[in-house]
Amino acid sequence: MSKPELCSWGRYPKVPQYRHACAWRNDLPGLFDKLIQQNLTTLPYGNGRSYGDSCLAASSALLQTRQLDRLMSADWEHGIIRAEAGVTLAELITIALPRGWFLPVTPGTKFVTLGGAVANDVHGKNHHVRGTFGCHVRRFALQRSDEQMPLECTPNQNTDLFRASIGGLGLTGVIVWVELQLMPVHSSLIDSLTVRFDSLGEFFSLSEEFDQSHEYTVAWIDCLAKGKSAGRGVFSVGNHAPSGQLQVDDRRRLSVPLTPPISLMNSLSLKLFNNAYYGLHKPGRHASQGSYDPFFYPLDSILNWNRIYGRQGFQQYQCVIPDAAAEDAMQEILSSIAASGSGSFLAVMKRCGDVRSPGLMSFPMPGVSLALDFPQQGQLDNSLFSRLDSIVRAANGRLYPAKDAHMGASDFQAFYPDWQQVEQLRDPALLSLFWKRVTQA
């Protein structure tokens, strides 16, 4: 058995996880069987970009699929690719963009694997236009412990497993490969516009103005601002440029070389950063054109950035609130965070649309989503998170399982009433710490 070396991106909770890598599709059934015999249960693990414990195995034995990283077929006339589950979105962009195709939906990091994108039904800045990643998945192969061969799942074949696996957190089987419909683009450049705003109400006005005319919309929020400045931030919108080069952005990246003993994110450093970032953006509307990479993936420019939170790690809190209650609830959430003195240097707010996902447990709903990172500390769950949970609950919102490390069983089951269908279709040999916490507590 190899040494414990895998963790979630938030590096919390700290539970030893052992890597059992699979490099070839033909080896997958045998490795799957071996892990079951030795550990009773296991869990597929891609590139470890889930923040909480949904990617951690209850048995601590992970079946890592990152080395399943081959492109199997491509129809470049129609933009349809089939690739193994361990291929990352970055690798897919490298192949597809020079040919005039891009991801139809991308989260805030390109280091997610295809299998992970399906299992968490990731979403991005264009949810109001194109829905979630699962909306563009044509088919995938699922290896279950009770099947000799992978099952092909489509909207019309093994339909129940198709719907349960999209957003199913890797519990219905090991995703072997994915067939995805890409989106045509004419340039690797993004035409963007940034607008500094001074209140939360302005965010909603800007969203109402720009959502219909732009593919991508998102806002940075100063989560520490109080009083008249509460809810201030920077609104960004973008569209793919109608013409230009089709070039992969391969700029050199910085890296955080080590993990400090304590978090570098504290009330003082956050206040300094937030004030500086807000002041950097001058009043008015500012248009620009630039590469897709800093627009979609600002944090990917610093490798291993999760280390800045120190040895205790961090938790991300991501919620979505329905439109009817969004402005009042978000105001209350931001006020609670500001009062706590804790928060995130990259607080992301965006509007989700009404494009339905085929997945049973997809996170987005029509409304507004907010995501923030908090340094892990002893009373975080019982103090600030407890307060935020009550606001989300009262507003009929929900939390994102891929980012969660604290959600209670009663909340999860209320947020995701179709969880029982996923449980019925769950491969009994697959169990995560998250699923054990929210369904077997």
C-alpha cells in the first residue's frame, strides 16, 4: 500500500487517503475488484479539485483515474470529442482550441478532469446561457462493480444511471470515458467589460442589464465591506471575440513552493487586499480584449495556491439562493461575513439561469450563487457557517456538495430531495466521506 498522499483541494478534513492509480482502461475492472476485496469500498478520484470531502473515500482507498488521459476520438467538423475520464479541461483546450472549439461550460479552474466535471456537474460564468457541464455530455461509460463490462449511458440508454451520475459525486460507478459536445469559437480572445459598483443593489441592476447580451457574467465582491459600502465589488462580462488568433495560452505560472505553518489569509491581509483590488478598478465602464486564460482561470496562474491557507487548510462556502429571495438573503449573508471579520480574497457572485440539468443532484437553480473561502479554524462550522446555513435554509437555497465539508444530513436531504434515487443507484462498492456523513449519519 502506498503512503497517504492525496487530499481534497481545501486540504480539510485531514483523513489519510491512499492512491491506487489506474493507467489503462483494460486494467480498471481488475483494480476495482482488488480494492473491493481489500477495503470493501473505494471511490474514484481524478485530479483532486473538489474542495471538501466528496472526493475522499470512506475506506481511505482511492481509485485514481488521472492517468486515464487519452483522447479516443474526435469529430472536428461537428466538435464532438470522446476522451478518457482523466483528461483535464486544460488538456482538452490545448487540443480543441487551435481547431476552433472550446468548452461549452467551464468552472473556475481548468485542472478539473472530465470525469470530475461530470460527477460534480460543474458550472461556470455562462450558466444563464448554457446551463451546466452535464447539459453538453452526449454519453459516457460507467464501470460498476456488479458488471463485467462498462455500461454506456446516454439520455436514451441506461437513462437512470445517466441522470444519477451527472452530479452524482462519483458514486454510481467509475466513469471511464466521456463524449462531449464542444462549442465553436472564432478566436481565443475574450472581449470583456468591467464595471466597479458600490452596493449589492447595483450588482443586481448590472446583472439585469448584461445577462442577456453577454455569454459570461461574474462579479467579485468585497466580503468585508460594511455600512454604505456593503456589497461593493467589480462586475465583469465577456464574449468570445468574433475574430482573431486561435492560440493556446501557455504562459509560465508562479507556484506557492511550501505550506506555511499558519494561514496567510487573515483579517488584516484580506482587508488590505480587498481595498487594493477595489481601488485598482476605477469608476466607469472599461472595455478590453485579452486571452481566455486570465478571464476564466485567474487562480490557475498560481499553482498550489491552496497552500497559502496553511497546514489547517480551508473550507469553501458556496450557496445558491432563488431569485425571489436573492437580494435580501445575500445582503444578510455578506453582513454576517463582514461582522465575523473572516472571509475570502476571491469572493465570487454570479447569476444562475433556468437551463435545467439532466442530473438529479445538480447544484445550480435560477438565482444567485456566492462562493467564498475561509481559513479552517475550530469554531468555523458552529459559528459563522451555522449562521449562513440558517439564512440559506430560510431562503430555500442550497449548498454545493463539491465545495462542502460541513453540511448536515438534514440540510442535504432537504436541498437535494432526489438523493434517494441516487442512493438506490449507487454502486455499493463506492462510498465517500461526504455521502456517509449526509446519508448515513
